[in-house]
Amino acid sequence: MKAIIIFQKLIGCMLVNFWFTAAYSQTQEICRLVKHEDRKVLLVEMRSEMWGQLPSDGHKMNRELIQVYVTTDMDGEISPTQPAITGQYLFEGNKCIFLPILPFRDDLYYKVYLKDQLFCTLQHPLTPKESRTRITGIYPSTDTVPENLLKLYVQFSGPMSDNPAYTNLLLTNEHGDTITEPFLKLEPELWDQNHERLTIWLDPGRIKRDLGPNQAWGAPLVAGQLYTLTILPTWRDIHGNELEQIYRKQFRATVADRRQPEINDWQLKLPAAHSTDALIVHFPEALDYALLQHAIQVITEESRSLPGKVEVFDDESKWSFTPSGPWQYGSYKLSVNTILEDLAGNNLNRLFDRDLTLEVENLPEREVVSRTFQIER
């Protein structure tokens, strides 16, 4: 039933059409690509007399009737053992929709066969450069980081594919030497819900001083050195298109950060009552970009979370909250989830890399810490 609904939406609406370049001009009117919900699918629409020449099962979901193969050469031959592209076939009247599992790519050619006979050779139209996915931010955005930096974030303008991210990342030092295995290669990779922001961990085993990888190979970063993170344009988005361009971010490593964030060290710039001015919190150091988006709330005297807009700026050293309505005078709480970290992974409960030779007081873990502030009349 779901497949039928999808098909009807595709055929009935035909919202956006993208034409393939075909090997023969007469096929250009009956082989085309349509876009549906950010997905490109192949539409084969044949004249009724052509359908009549096919077997009677041509109107059924018969994978042997229409097959699509991929090749790197427009005139390339298809091997008898080469499998067809995997996907879903939907038939209705003189139309067939092919929904591939993997997106069509603009560097490949596609050959459509009807009952073992070549019907047309297609090339995915190149995506205009200005509409290709680009990187909109690399975090931390500051150009100085502690040598025990734990995470990086790469923010894209659109959803990315599941291709291995680490084959598109390169970290080099100021001498141009590639840093060997600096990242923790997680499977699955740590994408946000929209598949637009990737979390990249530097290898914790090399950062923690008491672990074998650190003692064998040292930390990925060394204080005083300049590093360049290069992101190759071969990284493909969900549609199979390469990134708009190559990206590079330079940063210098400074001394390791081995101090926990402390809420009482934060400076608060308070708004006036009856205004919708922002509450601004200034941190003495940059904090984790992604966690800052949701780890801090403003709580009213009635213990309700105040609705509003959060912004993070000044290289993740400032956080602002603009309420949906005017501030009322009275007492508020800045409520902070203790998962909030600095750039070295130290959170409000504990250090990420604690010196095990030192005795420390074992304090109970806290889920939330808070700080009260007053909006005056």
C-alpha cells in the first residue's frame, strides 16, 4: 500500500523534472529523472505501441523486465555477470518508476535495459555548483585549542551520505606531515538526526595519559604546533554529489586544559524587565558547540522552562537566550545539565583525563547544576 501511495504521488504530482542526457534523442522524452521529497528517481515512460511489444507481464513488478546498470563510460559494455542496481520497481499503465537504494551520481552513466535489450544510456545531470552541499561550520570555531582537544564538529548545509567520513579527512602539522590515525573511527558514525552535523572524536586512547595508545604514540596534538584540518570535496551528500569545494581549517594547539568548567565563573549580562532583550552568559573558555544548543535552560519561579531562542557565538565563549515574550521581574534559575563540556571533554561533574596518582574527593554525581539570577523592576 505504501509503495502504491508513493507511486501515485510521483506520477500524479510530477513536481520537479530533471532530464537525463540520453544516448539517442528519441529516448530523451521517455527516460527522465523526477525529484520527490529530496530524492531523485528514474521514470521510464514509453509510448503505448512500445509497451505492446513487451511480454504481457510488463505491467507487473517484474525485476527482469526493466533493469538499470551503472558504468563509468558512456559506451562501456555491461558484463554478463554484473548485477543490476538494487532498488524498487513500480509499474502503472505505460509508466515505470525505479527507486534506487543508493542515490544516482553525477560521475557515472546508467544503462536502462528492457527485457535484455539496451533501451537508453543516461548520465545524471551535473548539480550546479551553487546548489551543491557545502560546509557551513567547523567547530570549535576558535583558532586556538587545547592539546587535549577531544571533539570536532562539521556542519553541512544539507544531508550527507553514509560513505565513510574518515576517508575524506586529513590532519597535518605545520611541516605538512600527516598525523597518523588521529581520529576514533566509530561505526556507525555520530551524525545528528538530520544527517547534517558529524561529531569527530580525536582518539581518547591517545589523549588519556594513563592508557597504552598515549604512551605508545603520544597525543594527536602537541602544544605550540599549528595544524590544518582538510576536508576533501570527494565527500558526497545524500544525492551522490560531491561537496562544493575543498575546505581547510587551521588551528594552533595550546597547553592542555585540565580544569572543570564552573558555573559560578560565568558572567551574566541581565536584561531589563518587560523587555525581550537577550540574557547573555559569558564563559571564561570555549565550551562544546553541540552541547551548548540544549544543555542550558532558563527556569521560572514556577519551575517551568522558559521558551525562547538560543544562540552560541564568539567562538563558543558566549551563550544567549532571547525569550518568546517579555521578561517579568522576579527570580530565575540558569539550569545546566552537567553533560556540558569544555573543548577537552571536562564536564561539570568530572575531568575527562584525571591524574590517577592524585587523591581527589569523591563527590556525588549531579545531573543538573543551577545558578539563580534576579530580573529587577
